[in-house]
Amino acid sequence: MGKEKKEEKKSEKEIKIKGNSLGASGFTLGILGILFMGYYGIVMSILAFIFCFIQQKKKPTKLGKVGLILGVIGFALSILWILYLAPMLTNYLQQNGVFPAS
């Protein structure tokens, strides 16, 4: 009888781990999407959003919710970087002679 309980507890832990994997993956991709702003950040943020959205549909978790938020923030920051900050930085560096004009 004691053996069966241990096996049940073990299988419950395995189910918990399996049920949270998309949320954890999305959370990680959301953080990486913020760190790697630009085109890679967009791809990672979109994947984070998709993974966490699927996680929230199957089994809502805190990591899934936070991953959704990080995915949206990473996407917005990446778009901002591509459209505004990167050209502004390039222009500044070219004016100061640090970065040669092409």
C-alpha cells in the first residue's frame, strides 16, 4: 500500500511539471525577448506570447500570465528599438565620428 501512494505522488508531480512547461518556456522567451531587442526580440516575444497563451488556455498558471505580459513588453520594446532608437543611435555615432557613414 505504501508503494502505491509513492507512485501516485510521483505521477502527480510529473503531471504538474508537464502541465507547466509551456508557461516556463514562454516566461524564459519573454525575458530573452526583452534582452535581445530587435528582430530576434520580436521572434522570441511572439513565441513567448504563443506558448503562454496556449498554457493559459490549458491550465492557467502564474508563469503563463507573467510570460504573456513579458511577451507583449518585449514585442513593444523591439518595435520601438527598430523604428526609433537604433536609427537615432546610429545617427548620433555617425555625427561624432565613432561609427563611419556607409
